[in-house]
Amino acid sequence: MAMQITSVINQKGGVGKTALSVGVSAALAEQGKRTLLVDLDPQGHATTEFLGLPEAQPGQPSLPLALSKMWKGSVEELAVRHPRCSVAPGGCLDVVPTAPGMFDLVRRLDQFRVPGWQLARVIQFGNYDHVIIDCPPALDLLTNNALAATHGVLVPVQPDRTSIRALRLLHEQVNYLEQLINRDPITYYGLVPGLYRRPMSAYADAALRELHATGLPVLPHIPMGVVINEAAQRGIPITTFAPHCVQTSAFHQIAQVLEGRRAQQTSAQGSKPAADGTEEFVFEDFISDISGTRSRRDTGARSGLYDLMPRRRSR
């Protein structure tokens, strides 16, 4: 099956975004899937706080160098393998760590003619089943890069009114990005409620009902628990540190949802004709075609495919 790219995104901070990114990535690895976690958040919480890994050092290949085209190589060269994550046969948990240059990256990306496609170029050749992108808590060029590259999104939310408002703003940004780069609609794999304690207050319960009323899938909840902090303090994914806790169970259920989505992907849909008779750009087809040219080592055909990528629309 094809590689699936999932962005974990919410511009509202403190909603459990990184905990979800790390937990689901580790659960996929434990289910035997080759998994890559991309720490796109300049704060680097996934790298240093949750997984106990070092930042990419100056002079070494790093994500900011790759995104700004100052380094070219495979995404596997950027990644480090987590040494203490439990994995099933065939699985792995690789991490593209943060780097000091991430904080200056937005300014550099804005100089590109098509500033939304850099991340897609970096990860499209990856030999993985799943790529999970831990997005920054902002609707900026880094987030747009994740949305341009992604097949679908997971949205961590708190059961409160501010999260519901943030969800509306995110939906507007997703729609804007789809039109800006002329890509197919981005799939919402689900909303993931978290960071609340049971029993729920009447306020939280009402907000949760409002989340269900959006019509988007609502996935298993990730309740608060000191076990999440204890695992992070040791730099071990919670699925390894506490394999039988309720949070680990939820992460595995969400991982199964993502794998089910991957199974639904068609590997060779063919180009869709646009209304004007030209070929419409389809991101999934682009990834499949690029992978094919890579396996054939046909750099000429690969270059031609890049020319088909959509350009920034005039405003």
C-alpha cells in the first residue's frame, strides 16, 4: 500500500497535539508499521521533551536545511531511530528531529515562488507506511507546508468553546490552502478530544456534544493522566512505558483508524481531467508517480513531474 501522510494540527496551543503525534506514531510502530514522525514545531517538544532525542546539530543534515534547499538527500538521512520504542516485526519509529534553524525557517520559506511545497518534496520519497507531522501551534507557512503534503489531518481538541472556535478558523485555513495551491480537499481523519478529567463538567459535556454536531469523525478520547508526563520524563513513548493504560489503548485505536484510511487509498487512480480539458493535479497520483520514477532511477521523468506541480495562484 502507498505511504500515507497525516498532519496533527491545531493552531491553539496546549491541546495535546504533540502527545497525540508521539502516541499515534509509536502505536503504529507497535502494530508493525514503518512510521516516520516529523517534528515540524520549532519548539521541538516531540523531539526533546517527549522522546528524549537531541536536536540536529549544526553542520549536520537537518529539516530546516532540507526545506530551504540548502541540503538535498533522502528523508531517511534526516531521521533518527528511536532506540527504546517497542515495535512489532517490520515496524519502526523514525524521527526527523527539530533543529535550531527552525525558528528562522518561515522567513526563508516565504522567499520561494511556491512556498507551500517544500515539505512534500522532502518526504515524498520516504520508504514508510505512515508519516505523522507534528505541526506548530500556528497557521503559518510551516503549517501550510504540512497541509500541502498531507493526505489527511487529525485535530486534537479540548471540550470547550475556544477549541470549537479554533476548529472553525482551522477549517477556513484548510479551505484557503486548498484553493491557493489547487489541491484536492484534505480529509479530516477525526477530532481527538483530550486534556480533560472525568467526570466531565456540564460545560465540557455541552462542548463535546457541539464537537459531535460538526459532522466530523470524533475519535477515542485521550484523558489527562500523570502517566503521559512520566513517560515523557523518561523519553519513552507512553505505548512502551505503560502499554496497558487507557491512553495507550486510545492511541492504538486511533492508529487503527489511520491504517484503515491507508487501506482505502488507491495506488493508481490516473489523472483526473479538469473542466478545461487539462490534467488536474492530484497529490496522491503525484506521490505515486514520483516513487515510480525513483525506483526506475529516471531523473528526467521525475523532473518533468515536478513541472506539473501547481503554482501559487494570483490573488
